[in-house]
Amino acid sequence: MKKPFLGELGHIAIRTNNTEKAMAYLKEKGIEFDESTAGRGPDGEIRVIYFARDIAGFRIHLAQKA
């Protein structure tokens, strides 16, 4: 990778049509998010955010489609 990212072995992006709706769904399933990694768009809504914990050495993040 060109610059360091979270995750011991790297990161995995999951693209979604609506990051905030995906977060709400995953929170219902017990997934926690690292709010300090939230990237927001001009409208103030979250566009990208990492899960709070690694899974098998990888950090997963949600990324909203453009």
C-alpha cells in the first residue's frame, strides 16, 4: 500500500449505496464502528468509516458509492 491504513494485514472496503443505512443495519447485528475514522461529505453525512475491530488481521470499512 502507498500509505499506512488500519489493520495488521491490510483493509477491506465494502461499497454501499448509503453508508448511514448500512451502519444502522450492521449496528443492529452487533458491529461497532470507530467514529474517529468517519469521513463526511459536504452534506455532513458519513461517506466512509472503519469497523472498530480487525477481523482475521484485516480492518473493514464501509465506503459509499459516488
